[in-house]
Amino acid sequence: MSHRVIRGGAIAAALTLTTVLAGCTGGGGGGETPTGSGPIDPTACDGVTLSFIGLDGEQGDKELADWRAEHDMTLQTTSTADMSQLIAAIKSGQQFDLATMTKDDAQRMVEGGIFQALPTERLGNWADMVPGMAESSNIRDADGVIYGAPIAWGDGPFVYRPDKAEIVDDRLSILDLTKPEWKDRFVLFNSPGRSFYFIGNALGFDSPNLTPEELEEVAATAKTLVQNAAAFATNYQDATDRMVSGDVDLVINGWQAQVAAAAERGVTLDWGYFDEGRTGWWDAIAIPTTAQNAECAALYIDQMIGVDAQVQIAENLISGVVNTQAIEATAGGPADVYDYESSVMDPTTNVFGPMIPQEDVPDGMTSYQDWLDAWEQITSGS
Amino acid sequence: MKPNRIVAALQLAPASVYYSALFGAPLLVLVAYSFYTTENFDFVPEFTLDNYVTAWTSEVYRTYFIRTLRISAITAAVIAVVAFFYSYVITYTLRAHRSLLYFFVLVSMFGGYLVRIYAWRSIFGTEGIANSALMSTGIIAEPLDLLRNGEFAIIIAMINFYLPLGILPIYAAMQNVGPGQIEAAQDLGSSRLGAAGKIVLPLALRGVTVAFVFTFIATAAEWLTPQLLGGTEDQMIGNRIAYQFGAGFDWPLGAALAVTLVVVLAVLLGALFTVVRRWVR
């Protein structure tokens, strides 16, 4: 091939690269933000198609079906239980109007700039948000700006098969799982959060505020825990599958909904709490920076935290409701397993406090990145 | 430019544009990102070699790379051997049924990737089909570690997924080795296995090499199979790359790891091709 052809190709490649790089700057962006003041226009969603990415079952697919029909709107869902995929999708500029924000990743998601501020003052149902959620520091940035609306919560039990694991009074220490008798009998998620938090408490430290020396001790114990585990569960469904199949007897990061899911398949599961405390979880919905229909997204979020949707979500997910006006309506139902007073009605309660270090930590304390590095070292097997 | 060269350039244009846009440009972007700096969870175009220093010197990533190369090399080697004999059987031994046997190869590619991973999940595990069968027949008293989630499960599953990728080039290469050459070897006293090793293998070696290379590259980039079939210390470098592009918020490091993998594979496979070329001569 002649030099001219080669040179032409090189110029074309350079131009292509320049064009592509020009469109590749960090942090998605470029989307619409909710505008205006006062309550959101109730017709903001009329005829709109909203796109959602995140945990399946938490997009209001069933719960807001009638509302969507009334407004002639459509919901497009991209399901993923992997927050890494969700973050990468938004970060690379893919357009989504709504996305899941999970408690453990919330701070990084906020600091990472993938969500835009949520105009809670314009959401009619925000005033009824349970105080433990409304006041949570996890949904805020350092300036106190709110980025997500919790829609479901639970209190983070371990879930197990009582026919295969004898656990007295549903109580267990996280350190028990480091013993040989638990070898290959449980799964956990591939994240340091709960494991480090519990182990830190078990060793007498003030989790999640750990010094480097304390983190080192925690990581040493966590290594035994990880080596004792059968595998990493990729999501709750996966963990349930493994317990139903008899492959494992317990999942560290459980959810009461797993009990109902397993019961449908003829397997009895139960749940309990670690001696080292409870670690609540919540999932929120937030508006990505790439949203094209942010006004409608805000209205949709307002519907998701409304009483009617909340009662249905609680029943479908066996989760706690986030709307104080909906608590009464769940009594006697499948989701009537939560103690609201000790969990979410007191904003100072520890259940939904930080389980991992916040992004800004005092000098001499370990950051979440330190935790992640320690976890990476453990799971590498090096 | 001469007319025939213009025609050649025009003929190459569609493929060149296609690969430049869908392969070359993303790869160049990846290379560019690998020199970026990460600040406050964002990547900024400030040149740095730190990502490569981390990728090359970190004990953690070295462990991931070595594990990845070991798993991929074993998988690709087993596939090359199995694919060679399967192709041999199709081409020479059961030649009358080759359409059916070839169809079996293609059929094995029909099943969804994820579905097949979950099928293997039901086979491996403490109470998986494999351990349960061995225990119920009294062959073993306790579940075998080997048949739980782990490296062995990953390798077996990947052999299943990528075997067709190995068979196709070897089968194609064997079409150039006529049955007459094998018959001639046997007439001269060689066994069937000897003919396969001394006649067919050297002549189809390029196909075997391509089969190894295809499957080595494909498996080295795996992340889903180790995630779903591996234990807690069996993740591959693909899992770490995927993580850095997601919750790790460190695209530059993820890009450096990915580029490093490409370079390592290119060097290793370049060496392999050199050795094979000399051997064939």
C-alpha cells in the first residue's frame, strides 16, 4: 500500500481519536435539571418516556402502573444489581432519567458527580419522609444538599437455613464465621462495608472510625472470613438461590424478602442479627446528571414516596416504608416485620448511620478508599 | 496513485473505517485515558505514568495478572488438545458423519452464555450435581473442594464455552491435509495416533496455534465466569478492570490495567507465533 494511503489512514485515525476524545470528559453531564420553584407541575410526565437504570423491582413498575397510564407515560428499565455498571453507564454519558442509589455506595455516587441535587422542597410527599431517612447524612453532600430519595429500607440481618445451621436465638457473632466449622457454608457480597464494620465492632473498635492500625487488624480477621466463605454473592437473588439449592447455609448481608422468596420454592429460611449490631440498608432513587426529563423524574420520585406506592412497595419488596403516613397501612401485612421506632423514627439512630467512613475523614483515620484497598488486597489472595 | 492501488484502497475502506471506528478508536481512547489523572472521582487530562506504575508494581495486580494468565493458558491448552482430536475425528475417522458432528459444535454455541454459566452453577458447589452424585454413590464421603466454586469450575466452564472457538480454525486447517497423507503414513507403519502426531499436527499447526490464541485472548478478558463460578479468591484481572470503571471511579487505572493486559497478551502470543514459525520451518 502506498505511503499516501497509509498517511491518509493515519490522519483519519487521528481525526477520529480527536473527535472521540473531545466527547470523553469525566462525569456524564449535559442533561436537564429540574427547573422552577413551587410544587412540580402535575402534568410534567404527560406523554413522557422516562428511562431508569438500577435495581429491578425498585422502579415502581407495578406500583405506579396505573399512574403512568393516567399520564400516558412510559417507563423504560435497564436492570442491574451491579452499582459499578450503573455508575459506569452514567459516567460515560448514557442518558437516564432515574437511577438507583444504594446506601453503601451513596456517598461515592454523590461525590462522583453522577447525580444532580434533588429539589426536595418541591416534592409534596417529602414532608412525610421518616426522620431517620430525611436527616441521613448519606444522601447529602458535604454542604448538606440532598441527592436521593430513599424508597425502601431494611435492617440488614443475616439470613440462614435453620434446617442446616443451628443458631441459638437467631444471634451470631461475625467472628463465629471465621471458625473452621463455617468453612464454605456462607456467602457475602464483594464489598468491605458490612464485614469490616462488624469485625471492627467485634474487636472493640469504634466502627467505622478506624485508625490505620485498627484497619490492619480488621483486615487480618476479614481475610479469614473471606477465605472461609464459599463465594461472593452477586445480589440477593443469587444469595437466595445458593441457599435454596443447599450450596450454602447463610448470607451475611441478608434481606427479609429472601425468606418469602425461598418459601415460594419450598425452603424455609430465617433471619437474625449479629452481636456486633445491625446495619440498615436503604435504596433510593436519584436523578442522574444525564437526565433529559428531570422535571418528570422529580414528579415520579414524589409518587414513589407517596403513601399508595409505599404500601405496595413494602408488600412487594418486604421492606420498610419511608412515608410516616404509610406505616399504619402495612400493619399485619408481609412487611410488618420492622421496628420503626428503633430504626427510622429517630434521626440519631445508629441503624442507618454510616457503616463505612464518610468521604472526608479526620486526620489519622482511615478513608473508604483505604478500606477498599485493604479489601482488594484480601480478595486478590496475595 | 496507480489505478489498481486506488481500487485496493477503496476495497479496504469499508473494513478500515469499521475497525477504526469500532476497535481502533476505542482502543486509542483507552490508551489516552490510561495516562489521565484521577481527581475527586473524576479523570482529568493531566499526563501521568502513575497508573502504569501501579499496574506493573502492585503485588495485588500482579497476583490478578498471574492468576488470569494461568487460568487462560490452562483453558486454551486444554481446548487446543480437545479441539484437535475432535477435529481429527470429524475430518478423518467419522468423515461420513462430519456434517452432524460439525453441527454439534455449532449447536453448543446456541445456548445463552449466562444460561450456561448457571447450568454449571448447578453442577459445581457443595451440594451441586457433581458432589451429590459422587456422595450418593459412596465414592466420596465429604464434598470435594475441587468441585466447589473455584478455579477448577471456572476452567471447566470456560472450556465448554470456548471449545467451538478452538474447533473451527483447527477443522479448517485440517481440510488442507488429505486423508491420503494419513493413509500413506499408516502404510509405512505408523499407528493412527502416530499419523495424527507426525503428519496432521505439523500440517495443521497454524490452526492449532490460532485456536490457542483465540481462546487465550477470550478467556484472559473474562470477568463474568469468575464472578459467578469462582470462589472469593479466584477473581481475574477482568473483574478488577470492570470494578475500576464502576464503583472504583478510577477509569485511568482501569484503562492502564486493560492496556497492560493487551500488551502482555501481545508479547506472549508474539513469542508463541515466533516459536511455532521456527518449528514449522
